[in-house]
Amino acid sequence: MARVEGVLTVEEVMKCPGWPGDNFIEKKRVAILECVEDIPCNPCEEICPVGAIKVGSPITNLPVIDGEKCTGCNKCIAICPGLAIFVVDKNHSQRFSSISLPYELLPLPKKGDRVEGLDRSGKSICRAQVEKVVALEKNDKTVIVTIIVEKEFCHDVRSIHIP
């Protein structure tokens, strides 16, 4: 992958080894690793219970996701120090997708809250509804928030703002 400067585009994400492939995104809940930094890091590989994420050697390799093995369990989201992992269920329902994302701001959203879906640059692009908030002590200060968005935004929303 070519060096990325600034904010990632969806096209750049799709070229990352952390992109599970359109065929898996279309059929199941799956992790998308938007990691483009050649830094020594592999907690996602270590935590994956099914071995779907590989960094290997050297430890500066970009993580590779095996879309077939990934179960979309969310364990890799909070462990990523770069907040670069998202779990997407493109076909959550006929009209909506769900996105599980890392969240480290206060106040925390609550289930049922209406929030703004933000793109990678922080721009508000749609309305979303909070479906679930998981704040586990073992995740330190990173909470996993699952939101529901219209399908057209499933590859663009990567954060939220509570109005």
C-alpha cells in the first residue's frame, strides 16, 4: 500500500490488508482494520480468538484480516491503540447497517440516543442511533459503541458526536 497522507479515503481503506473483502462485508458482520502505520504493534493479532488477524514478523507489518475466519466479535476494537478497527454489519436490517467503533470521550452515549455520524475527517454526514454501549474495565478507557446508520454510510461513518 502506498504511503497515506492526511485522512484516509474509502478507496485507500479498501487497499489496506485489513480490508476483509467486499464478499465478506456483504454477507456477515466483520472487522475492518484501517491501519496504515508501519509501527511495532500487534495487540489485535494477540487478542483475536479465531486467528483471523495476522501481523507476523516483523512486528511492523500491517495487520491482515481473514474475512472468512472473522466472527465480528469486537474484541479487537478496544485493544487497538490507534483506534483503527471497526466492526461492520452492512446488512443489519433491510435498510440499516451497524457499526461498532471505539469511543474515548465523555459523556458516554446511551442506548437509544440519537447522535451524529462523523466521517474520518470529523465531518457530520448522517444521523445515527446508538444500539449498544460496552464499557468493560479490561478495556481501560476505550468504550465500544455500536450505532445504526443507513446502509449508504456504512463505509464512511467512523465516529460519533453527541449533540
